[in-house]
Amino acid sequence: MTTFKSLATKEVRKLQNGGLDANGQVPECAVSDGVGNPCRHCLESIEEGAAMLILAFRPFGEIQPYAEMGPIFLHARECAPYASHKDEVPAVLKTSSHYLLRGYDENERIVYGTGAITPSEQITHKAKDLFSDSKVKFIHVRSASNNCFQARIERS
């Protein structure tokens, strides 16, 4: 079984209140055009006309060679964290036809051979397949076209 994880509320609230991003900068404020702006906290699309934050994010505990960083979006207003349901893909991950799934080990290093562009309707199946490798401790879901971090998948 799999569980989808969004960003931790404590970390998100710091950013929404002017905290610094992974580049040491205050997040940029922008207005969502309603297309392709998934909030990484509630895992819902940021609605057209809503204020949003754009910031650099590194979804890893420590800086190391495999700790990729990239841009993400958050609602500028407080939003509820995503309520994960086992094996249920968040609706926001159904807005694109494909995503990159990649497995990582306990040291947050890529498990080679796990990266795969995956149709959105196959995300859960592919995650279960990746978790059949005991070295895979968690999986990142990333944009297939831009490599932006979307969510984390853990074993349930």
C-alpha cells in the first residue's frame, strides 16, 4: 500500500509568513492563471486569480549531490494539508497525462533504474512496483516535462 504526502504544514506556514526558501530568498508572490499551478501543501490546483507563492524547494533533509532543488507553488493563503487516503492518487496528479516517478534509498540517494515516466492513471501501480525493491524507502512524483517536485509517496 502507498500513501501520498504533501509538504509539512509547519514548513509551509513559515513560507506563507515570509520565511526563506531553499535559495535563502523570500518566496515570490504571483497570481495564478488557474493552469498548472498545483499547491504542494493541499495538493489542489491554485484557482485562477488566487494569490500564490513561487519558491525554490529542496525536498530532502540535507544538502548532498542527489538533493535536487526546483521551483514549486503554494497557496499564499493558509490551506489545509492534503489528507492522504491509502493508494488514492491526489486529484491534482490527474491534471497531467504523465509524471516522473523516482525511488530513493534511506540516505535520500536515487536508487538507479527506478526513474520512469509514468501515465497518471498508473502512478499507484508503478509505486507498488518500485516498492518491491527493498532499497526504495520513498518515491518522488515529479513533473515529467519540468522535473518539479509534486509529492512524495511512502509505504503504508
